[in-house]
Amino acid sequence: MAVNAAALKGFRDLLPGEMLARERIISTIRRIYERYGFVPLSTPALEHRDVLLGYGEEASKQIYLFTDPDGADVGLRFDLTAPLSRVVAEHRDLPRPFKRYQVQPVWRYDKPDPGRFREFLQFDIDTVGATSRAADAEIVAAMHDCLEALGLAFRIRYSSRNVMNALVALLGLDAGMVKPVLRIIDKLDKQGIENVKLELGPGRTDESGAVIEGLGLGDERIATIERFLAIRGETRAATIDEVRAMLGDAEGADTGVADLADIDRFLTAMGIADERVVVDPSIARGLDYYTGPVFEAVLTDAKLERFGSVMGGGRYDGLIEVFTGERTPATGASIGVDRLFSAMQTAGLIEMKPSTADVIVTVMDRKEIVRYGTIAVELRRAGFNTELYLGNQKSIGKQLKYADRQMIPVAVIAGSNEFERGEVSIKDLRVIKETTVEIEERSEWVEKKVGQVTVKQTKMVAEIRRMLSARTERRED
Amino acid sequence: MAVNAAALKGFRDLLPGEMLARERIISTIRRIYERYGFVPLSTPALEHRDVLLGYGEEASKQIYLFTDPDGADVGLRFDLTAPLSRVVAEHRDLPRPFKRYQVQPVWRYDKPDPGRFREFLQFDIDTVGATSRAADAEIVAAMHDCLEALGLAFRIRYSSRNVMNALVALLGLDAGMVKPVLRIIDKLDKQGIENVKLELGPGRTDESGAVIEGLGLGDERIATIERFLAIRGETRAATIDEVRAMLGDAEGADTGVADLADIDRFLTAMGIADERVVVDPSIARGLDYYTGPVFEAVLTDAKLERFGSVMGGGRYDGLIEVFTGERTPATGASIGVDRLFSAMQTAGLIEMKPSTADVIVTVMDRKEIVRYGTIAVELRRAGFNTELYLGNQKSIGKQLKYADRQMIPVAVIAGSNEFERGEVSIKDLRVIKETTVEIEERSEWVEKKVGQVTVKQTKMVAEIRRMLSARTERRED
């Protein structure tokens, strides 16, 4: 009786085509982060409960918590920031600054939706131990370079928590009001300005009929917030000027404006265009722990808007202190790799090729399997990824169908005739595709030898190299 | 109050030097497996309890099992074979053969020891859907190529479960005796032949005083087993001849000998030396589920022997059937990446470099941070991994000490003098190391400009390229 074989609800397998495509994305991002001097870290999947809840019990509903066989309260990591904080506290001799990247899965017990999984891959960078705004600017620049390298149309928006603090001061509100105001502003993208205004003021009733209590701010203050959120200059510098003008000498305005301006100076020196990275005072970022610049990337292609922010982060100078007991400045950003992958797939930027093999060696005569194996060895030594057909299909047509499905571009075919003459036949399987032949007719085309040449075995490697490079050129046309 | 920040017992972080070294190992192995046409797969960390225990409750003591918030019985995967079986059963449209590689952590609740962790990385290859012994031979060949590429001295030993079956038949024992006999033979490496003989016969008392019951075989049978285990020819073919001679016409001998001989023919055609892959009839492999060829790799460097088998596997034609409900032949091998890493470290084969940065741009004058940032951008565009110093140290000596610790080979230094003249100073930090200067004296050497040249900023990229390639050549001498 077979085991009921199913992945857990909200979890999924990545099959070869997806894995290979995801690997390409990861290595692109890794290359860029290393270009900036970030270095890799890996932490365990399981952590002590206390570590995971180090910055608040709020997260606990989302975390897979359990008691391990030792009786310890443990859980699966739900982000890479708590583990980083623990690492910085535990390994006291790490270099400062510690610029680390980390690409590992995290687990969150969320309602699973199409495209939303309970296990997903995060790719984080963080610079620990640097107070300089150059560190924030480099995070933004690295995000910019990644999205550009991936071929996406995007916009990075940044602001600063300090600007929000100054706004609250400008309104004459208590500093304790910053978080409630932020939480409402954070809904701007999803709920729109009218709902945000209602929540800042008298409150509202949502579609489900639930009553959302308002903050009770007066009209004038709400109008100020609305004007503030709408600030958009032609350039980063122009936006910053408007923010400066509006905040005036409100408490903390200097720091907030300096956050914006220093990052702009840096980005401008790096040649990063005003269209690609904008100052956007409406950026709130949900997390409570940010203390300075915050940033997020959205995709600007209309059909990708629904993916929302694919990358985001900010400065969190107070967080790691919870673990180390001493002030430890830090800034960083996180990419949701799976969401990015889905977006790229929607944009047609993902080539889904289920194999990296360049060549398949078909097996016409099973008794000669060792001979076919020797051909495969020769091809591998020459640097081709080569699959020796090991399946149970005897017909060459069916073996080529398998190769076709695996999108292997070249097949080697040899039978007793070829062996006698020291030859092999080499078939360009893409030519067959281009002649739009139905796969059912394959056997016929095998006979007609479309896209097929027969060469001395000594010329095999050279001929395949020619065939593969001709293909590459064609593709690049 | 700080959180008690410690990794869980039996778990560990991989810091950048270790991560980078491990990545090099993984990409070497991946390259070889792709050369053979294997394709990647990823499965979730969590699986249904039934999937994990699909081939026996025995494993349950080692598995992290718990009830998830949905109330489902789940656990962390403890190997990559159970998930593969589930994938083959769940995705019925996978190609056949399905040649997949998978490199993911697994979790086992074992007694943690130095060098033995509860989370460790496994790198598996398996070919599903191929009955041909060429599939087994390719697994062995791929293992061979991996260990060779990693620069290790090794020996791969193989045999077949069918040979063991024939031996048991030769002894006139019931087929049910195969597993008990195997389990004892499996202890040969650790316990030695005398203890194995005692356990096959009357039993023995181990060092702790515990009584181990014997199988009760008579002296003649034990002598036959001993002779069988000791078979070693000069070549694979010679060993196979001896096995054939000894098994005679015992039931199943033909199949067993054919397992050995077909793999040998293949390996010989591939040019794999008799010293590197041997036939060893004493190989048992602990797992019950093997049905044909079995193989394992040991390191032959005397100081690495304690690492035991770093790679092993075999054919398991009955296992996936538990999941699919239909006969699904499969063969594969698994690498314990962490154990391999430790062995390579012991052998001095691991270069532990904590950063991939080629250049550090030091910051003499913080007010000019944007200018230094521009230099970093230029270097990154030229293809150098470049770290802009973002730490809090103002002294160039201390910044160079940081670079030194990160093993960054080249530093760019510029102050107002250089900026005025459009120049930069470039320092080869390895030259300083070679002159065995104490780091304490660094500031002095900064002044003396050891290994340092000053060039126009327009020549900076060329000069650094020259410096780095000179270094590479020197290292290769």
C-alpha cells in the first residue's frame, strides 16, 4: 500500500527547470553583492524560541514553534535578521563592519495562497557596525544593480523614519504617535489616500463591515499629512527641497533631511538616475524597528504591479542591541526571491529549461552500452554536459522525444553501420523544432535525417562545438 | 536586557570563510554532476510524518517530529531519499529517467559530537527509472570525478547486495538470514574481523560489558564468510574472477557477478584505474533497502581514515514503490558535505579566506566619502569586487588592519594631496605580509609606503589589474 505522497499544504517542490532558473537569479544577485564586498553567512534552520522572539512576541503566531527531543523550546527561523543578530552577539570577534549576505529559506505559518508559500527563500544583505549613511546608500545602490542586472523595470523609493518623526513633531503630536501614524500610512498603496485619511481621522468601516477606529486627528493635521505624502519633485534633489521646506525647523527635521540628502549625493555620484531611485516621503515600511533611512523596490511594468515590493529594508540601529546589550548600528535589505521569481516569470524573463545537458548520447544497440558510454566520456572531457540515455525506451524516436522534452540541443546517434566506419551521426534537435514538425512524426524525420550530419568519431567534438556555437549566434541575432 | 544569544546545541553557524570554502566544494560537485546530465531539485524542509517514515518507523527516533499549527503531524527531512520518493510519486509527469541532484540540509536528532551536527548538508544524486547497470556505473564514475576534482586521495569500493544474497545461498542459509549477516559484516571496518566472527558465531561481550548475542553459525560457515570477505585481486577483473569462483552456482550468483562485471566493464572503458575503484565483497552498507550494486568512498590519506565513508550509495529498486505503488528502479549516492569539508580541512585542502573582495577603498577624509564612493564604483564597473571602508576607524593603519584580516589583497589610499593631483595610491597588502612586518608597526610602514605606488586616477584600474595578476602568477609558481 503506497504512502499518501503529497507535499504539505503551503509547501512546494522546485522542479529542475524552476531550480535552474532560480539558481541563475541567485548567482546574479550573489555576484553583485560580492562586487560590493558582502560576504556569505549561513545559520541553522532551528533557533531557540527566545532568539526568534527577541524583538517581540508579535511574530510568534507566524513561527513554527515546538519542543525538541531535548525539551528545548525551538522554532524555525522566520527571517534572517533575528539569526544575524544572534550571530553578531555570539561571535564577538566578527570584523566590524560586518557586511554579510545570506540566502536561505525562512518559514512562516501564513494562510497559503496561490503564489504565497509557507517556506520561501530570502536573500538579505546587511552592514553591521557602520553609522555612515554611505552604508545605507550602498544598500540602495546594490538593490539597484541587482534589479537592473535581472532585466526588470523598477523604481526604488526611499525615505527616512527620521522624516516621519519630524512630521509628527511638525503636527505638534507626541512622539508616541509616530508608530500609529506610520501604520496607517503604510496602508497607502493598498487602501488609497481616502481610506488613510479616514483612519487618521474619524475611522471607517471596511468592506467586510468591520469598524476600524480612527486616530481622531483634525482636518488641518490630516491635510498636512496629505500634502506631505504627495511631495514628488522632478528629481531627488527637488523632492528633498520640498521636504525641507515643509518640515521647516520641526524637531528632528535636520536629521531626516540629511538622511535623504546624503544618500542622494552618494547615488548621484554613482550615476544612479533620478528615475530609478526616487525620494518618496510616503514610504512607511511596516516594521517598528527601523530608525533611519528606509527603502523599497517596486516593479513598474503594469502587469507586475500586483507583486508589490520585491525588495525592501532600512536602518535599524536599536535591534541588534537586544541581543548584544550594546549599541550596534545596522542597515540592510531583503529580497523575497520567490516573489521576484514569480514576477520575472510573469514578465517572460524566465527561460525554463529542465536540463543543462548540451548533448544526449542515444543508445541504438543496448549490447554496445559501454561503447556509447565511451562516447559520453569523450564529450564530457571536452567540456560538454552530456547525458547518456539510460532509460528503457529502445526506439531512437522515443529517446529523441525525451531529449526534446529535456531541451537538450544535440543528439549523438550511432548504430552498427556507424561503429563499423568509425563514425557517429550528430543531430541538431533545434533544427527539427524550427521546422515545426509534430513529435509524432519524429521517426520519419529521424529517417530523413533533418539537421543531421555524419562525421568521423575523431571529428565529433569539433562538429558539436560548431553546432552549439552556431546555435548561440542564431539565438543572439 | 539582552537575549541569551546562542545557537542550539548541535547546530552551528557557517562564517564567511567557511561558507566561501564550502561554496567552492559545492560548485565543483555541481559542475561534475551537471556534466553527467543530472538536474537540480529542491524539496521542502517539512514533510508529512508518513512520508518521512515511509520506509520504516526505525528512523523516527532521529527525526524532529512535531504537530504544526494546522494540527498535521510533520517533521524535518532527515535524508533526501524520502523526499525524492515523494516527488516521484506526486509529480507523475517527470521525465524517465529522472536524473536529479539535490543539495540541501537534513536534520537528525543525534548525540552531538565535535564534528557531528544535528543539521548537515547532503549532496545526493539519483537516477530514477533506469534498470541498466550503466546507471550504477555512472554514479560510481561521477563520485570518482568529484573526489578527484576536489584533490583528495581516495578509494571507491563497490560490491552488490546480490553477491551477499548468493553468499547466504552458498552457505545453505535461508534468505531471511541475509539482513542479520549483513548487519554484522557492516561492522567489519569498526570492530575488526575477530569480533565479526564472534558475532556470526557464539556472540561476544563488548568493552562496556554488554552481551551481544551471536547468530550461531558453525565454524565452517564462518570460515567461508571470512574467506569471502578477504577476497582482493590485483585488479577489479581478478577480484570478480575470485568471487565468481567462490560463489560457483549458488542461487543468484550469476546476477551478483554480473553486477560487479558490468560496472567494471563500464569503468574500464571510462579509463578509471583499478587503484581508484576496487571491487570489495566486504562492503555491506547498513541500509536495508539496497537491492543491487552498493558503493562507498573512503579517503586513503592515513590522517583522514577516521572520517570513514564520505560518500556512499547503491541501487534500491523497491523503495520508491512504497510511495508510487509501482515498481520504480533507482540508484544513487549521497555525499556528506560537512564531513567531506572537515576531511579536506584536515588535509590542508581548504583555503579559508573571509572575503572575496579584491580591493578596499580606504577613507582618509570622511568629508570626502562621496569621492571615495566614486572610486569604488569605478573599480566595481571594472570588474573588481570592491569594499568601500564603512567602519568607524579613522586611522588608515587600522583600516588596513581590517583589510588584512579580511585578506583583501589591494588597498586604495587617497587624501587631499592625491585628490589635488588627480592621483591615488595603491598598496599591495600581500607585499607587506611577505616582509613579515608586525601589524603593530603598520602605521610606520604606511608612511614608508611598502608595496605602494601612486598613479593618476585614470591609470588606477590598469595598475590594480597588473598588481592582482602579478600576485596570481607568484602564487602559481
